Amino acid sequence: MKIGLSYDLKDSVAAGQEQPEDALEEYDSMETVDALKAAIEAKGHSVVKLGGGREFLRRVLSEEVDFVFNISEGLGSYRSREAQVPSVLEMLNIPYSGADPQCLSVCLDKHLTKKLVSLEGVPTPRWSVIDRANVKSVDWVSLPSPAFVKPVWEGSSKGIRLNSLVRDPRQIQSTVTHLLKQYHQPVLVEEYISGQEVTVGVVGNSPPRLVGIMGVVPRQKDADFVYSLEVKRDYENLVDYECPAKLDKVVLNNIEKYALKTFQVLECRDFSRIDFRISADGTPYFLEINPLAGLNPRSSDLIIMAKLIGLTYNGLIGSILDAALKRLEQ
């Protein structure tokens, strides 16, 4: 099978002067693209690099691929940007891996995602959304405190920094104002859950199955832990990973139940990564989901998780591809 790879490289996306320092954080490196190409070729397929943006449009029209393995994050700051490539592929009737445009658009919007999963009984921290239209009328004292403050339409920890954990109304107002100016989108103010950070990998469709439940354990034990962009950029020195997470069996069972329910409620496909915080009483609180999880061979959480359970990079990518191709046969 001739498989196209769609992606957006950091080196190919221009960061404007008005954009925040982490504006290109979600975009990929050629290291990831080359690793994916090798993994797909190991399954016996030929691979064509399609790239992203206008290059993708030109190449997908000329290359006549049978299928596309999609990791494109899309361009711009739109909440639907991850749906750009899948929408084009559907228009051209070219099958592809991963979630469809509707799922990707919903899941990038943290506010909408939390609404949907909470309606299905999945616990999620209390939250409010603040935008430029309502910021002047906010009752800052009524918001959860301590709180976690982050942009609504971002991934890869964009806008999630060490100072995202705020402890009083003054700090909340200051941080929200800064994020509104920097990221040009609404801001989520979420009740902070002090406890174990856990991320869950899911692969497959009918039924989906867990790759693992991985605990993120900070080496510095004397303060509330924030799995921030600073930490992720220096993860080898700042955190340890445990898979499976060292939690009570009942808690692990609840994490699995909520992760699979979230995957299915949001109608994800093929693979995903889901983040939780575990409260002091053992309740797993859903934070967010990434249906287009990072696949860097060294640093992506899903890949680290797979390695901890003895699954190779090629093995994980192969299972994602197999899930997508099997779905297309049904």
C-alpha cells in the first residue's frame, strides 16, 4: 500500500513576532517524521512524505496515495485547526488514520470536551471559561481557588507553565489577562486537583484497549506539581515515569473505565492519550484528551509509556496503523 504522511514541521511554520514563545510547540520535527516512515515501511508499505499546509495540498493531489497516516496539527490559532487535513482527505475520499474532523475540533476545545464527558458521568474538575467579552464582569472571588489557568484551544502544554497554578483571585485575574493577550482565545480556569498526575494511552476501536496507565512522578517532592511545558522540555531531569502507575487497584480500574468511556463518548479513533489527576480520596479527575497524541520516538508520553511496558516504537505505530486499516474494512 502507498501511504502518505501528513505533518507540520516546526521549521516550516513561521512564528510571528506577536506570538508567544511556545507558539510552535505542537509542531513536529523531522526526527518524528523519519521514525514514522521507518515504522510504516517495516509493515511492508511504501511511504510518501506529504508535509503540511500548501505543500500537503499540492502533494496529496499529485501522489495518488491509498491512505494517509495523519499527524498534522493544522495551521493558525483556530479551534478547528487539527481538522484541516482530515477535512481535505474526506473531500478527496482518501482514507486516513486517527480521529475525524468533528472529534478533533471538539477535543481541542477543552471547555466543550469537559462538558461532554461530565454529562456521561466522568469526573472533571469544576471550571469556568473567560474571554474578552466577559472578562470585565468576572467575579474573581467566586472562581475555584487554588486554580489551574490555561488556554482553551491548545495542546502540547502550550500556555501551561509553572505559574499556571494560581492561589488567589488576584493571581487568577493577572494570569487570565496575560493569557487572553498572548493566545487570542478564551481561557479555562479549572479547580486544581492536588494529587498524582496520570496519563493513559488507548489504541484500537472495536473495542479500544489500554496501552497503559502511566504515573508522572516529580523528583522534587516539596511543592504542588505542575506538569508544565518547562517540565516536559526537561523531563529526563525533573520527573520519573511509572507504568503501570503505583495506585490502588480500585483506582486503576476506575481510571481504565473513565479513559475508555471518554474515548468512546468523544468518538475517538485508532489511538489517543488521556490525562487525569487523582484526588486524595482516589477519584480520577479527567483533565483533557489528545486524539492526535505526539509520536516523537524519544520524548512523547505515549511512546515513553509503550517502552515502559516493553512495546517498541515500531510495535506501537504498527498497532495504530493496524487499528486504522481494520476500521476501514468494517
